[in-house]
Amino acid sequence: MGKNIKVWYDKEADYLEVLFDQKEGFFKETENDAVMGKVDNDGNLLGFSIFKFSLIKDNALSVVLQ
């Protein structure tokens, strides 16, 4: 059976959030100022968010999430 992934986009704020797991965690910075990774207290990746999402549609976005 597949896993539910929550995808949420706020058009007014131009903010995309993708969550792989609905566990408690916190966002941390990545190498790209527009991208934050969400991790739990053990460092497991729970999801990510992208600020100014509409601005990247013409440019490739590559970030390593750990």
C-alpha cells in the first residue's frame, strides 16, 4: 500500500509545502535560501518547503535534503 503525501500550496504567499509524514518536527535551512527541510528530532526527513515557488518554474532547482 502507498504512503500519503501532503502537498499544500498557498498562492498568495507563493509557498509550497510537501510532507511525507505527519510527525512532529521542525524546519531547517538548506543550501538554497528558498528551500527548507522538515526533520524530526532524530534527523529523519519529514518533508520540505519552497518559498517563492512560482519563480523557479523556468529555472531548475536542485537541493540535497538530509
